[in-house]
Amino acid sequence: MIMSNRVACALACGLSIALTPANALSGEADVVGVKIIKEGTGTYRFDVTVRHADEGWKHYADAWEVVAPDGTVLGTRKLAHPHENEQPFTRSLPGVRIPDGVDEVTVRAHDSVHELGGAEMRVQVPR
């Protein structure tokens, strides 16, 4: 059984928890790979690999986003359907504008139940 970080922490700390919804067992969506390709002046294509135990339309990874150090969301890739039989999976987002002076971004995934909270990746922006 795969546990989310929150469940593992609670168990390690001796806390008792109850996971009432069955779909809570899928955990959060994790970013497991990021490739950034410079397209032109200030724009980049992101190829992002996400892992999540999608359980159909009730619980699936539904987006990932590129975030500047100040918390500004620079780009969002919506995921239109569950990827139950394709894990992990990679999707691209071209045309992400990265402001001058931003040398590192964070890529984080979102799922339809937990929203944010899984593994994120900080990556250097190629100049």
C-alpha cells in the first residue's frame, strides 16, 4: 500500500487517522520529471512527467503548473482525463513566459481530490 506523506507522518508520530473516502488512498499527484526547452526570447516549453494512482473520473491528476519563486503561476497545463493505464505520464506546455531575473521555477501537480500537496520539482531556467 502506498501512503501519502501526510499519512506516513501521522503514523510515524503515533497519531491515529481515519481515511474515510476510499479515493483518498490514491494520494497526491507527484511531479517526477521536468524538461525545459527554450523556445524564444523569454518563452519556454515544459515537458512534465506526473505520477498519480488515478482512479477514474472521481480521483485523477487534473493539472500541473509552473510557479515563480514569489508564488506567481506562470503557466498551467490542464489534464482533460484520467491516466489510469499510463503511469507515469508526460505532457507538454509551450509558450510559458519566464520573466527576466527568474532563474528557478517550481513545477507542482494538482489532483481532483487533494488539489496540491504532492512532490514538487524546482528546476533551473536555461538562459
